[in-house]
Amino acid sequence: MLISKDGSRWNLESRMETHFEVDRLKDVYRQYGERGWGKKKWAVTNRGNQAIQQERDRKLEQLLQRAGFLPLGNRRILDVGCGTGEILAGFEAWGARPENLFGVDLLAERIRRAKDNFPEMTFQEANAEALPFANGFFDLVALFTVFTSIRDHQMARNVSREINRILRSGGAVVWYDFRMNNPFNPHVRGISRKGVRRLFPEYDSRLMTVTLLPPLARRAGCLTDLLYPWLASLLFLRSHYLGVLIKS
Ligand SMILES: C[S@@+](CC[C@H](N)C(=O)[O-])C[C@H]1O[C@@H](n2cnc3c(N)ncnc32)[C@H](O)[C@@H]1O
């Protein structure tokens, strides 16, 4: 039995962690780090990356507004697979308070950097198969490109079950992830609408396609403002699903 910050108790019995998948993920991210993959690709100075983020933020704001979550105010938000914390910090723009922002990630190094970057938020190194929070503690759970990294179906099921446990009824999962496989990266797998529904079967899930294929977006350079909206209007060039999935 564990006791959470707010004094409530929860049971860790019957929770299984898929240690081999944890080891595989840590190994994959160690390789990415050694090759400097993420850094170059997702540089914030790249115009295409900026356009991807602006489009996503604009559409997510509309979805949150329509679902009645804005302004975020006192809502508690957990970012699962939070990396170094930038996406979680973005929720402050919609009125979230830093003391209500929590992030977990498998990777100790990312959590260390998240704490350095955003000391007023709460970050913990944790496997999302066993989240260290009480039942129904959160109003929103952010999932940004997390499930596509998880190749093992058992881990994916365990993580979605844990998210369901710590999310209150009427709360929501914010989903943003690849809908297609990446032919250049065997460590990830795209997740279809059906795949999202399988993970969160009881949720009211409305997903929209967003994001111009990142390798294309990043090459647009000074023509980004012109090309991004035009190319992103073509469904087959949109690589991600974005959605707010409401728990009944
Ligand atoms: C592709 S990165 C995305 C990071 C961040 N959400 C973003 O969009 O920039 C996926 C992250 O999920 C984390 N992750 C994958 N499986 C996890 C698990 N079972 N528990 C906690 N974190 C996990 C990884 O360590 C990694 O930091």
C-alpha cells in the first residue's frame, strides 16, 4: 500500500511491469542520445517544427475549449512520458497552475532536466505501468507521442489501465501521436483510430488528423508560412492524430 501526497491510499497488488520492454525502451533512447537523433530533428529553431507546434497548439486549444476544459485553472494535469517537460509547461498558456502540473517518464536523465527546466512543477521518474498517484487524482492526462514508442502490447495495456485509474470520471486524455509507421525507425509503430479506441474503449474519442509529415515540414525553410497550410490540407500528408478523449 502506498500513501499519496494528498493522504489517500492505493494498492500496488496485481500490477505487473513488463521489465523487458522497460529495458528495451531505455536502450532505444540511449541509442537516440548517442546518435543525437531527437536534437537535430526537433530543433525549435526549424521553421517547420515551429509550424507543427503552432498548428497543434491552436487545434488543441479549440478541442479543450469545446470540451469545456478551458480555462484550466485548478485542474490537475499529468503528462505521461513527459520527456524534459516543455509540453507540460505549455499548458500554463491555457491557465494551468504550475503546482497542478505533474510529469512522469521512464528516463532519469529526462526527469532531471525537466526538474531543472521547470522547478515549480512536479516530475518523477516512473514507469507508467505503475503510476504513483491515487485513483481519480487527475482531470487531464497528456499523451504526446508515447504509445507509438511502446512496442509491447502488454505494456500498452498496463499503461492505459493505469491512466484510466488515475483519471477522474469526466476527465480526459489529450492524445497526440503518429498514425503511420515511420519507415526509417523500426522502434516505433503508428497507432490507428481503432488502436486508440482499443486502448481507451470506454472513452468518447474524437480524433482529428494534424501535422504535415515532419520530414517534409522541416524542409520548407523560408516558404513554410506559404507551404505548410497548403500541404497540411492534404489528408494523406497528415501524420498524427490529435484528440481529447473524454472518460464517461
Ligand atoms: C517520443 S518521447 C516523447 C516525449 C514527450 N512526450 C514529447 O512529445 O516531446 C516518448 C517518451 O515516453 C517515455 N515512455 C515510454 N514508455 C514509458 C513508460 N512505460 N512509462 C513512462 N514513460 C515512458 C519515454 O521515456 C520517452 O521520454
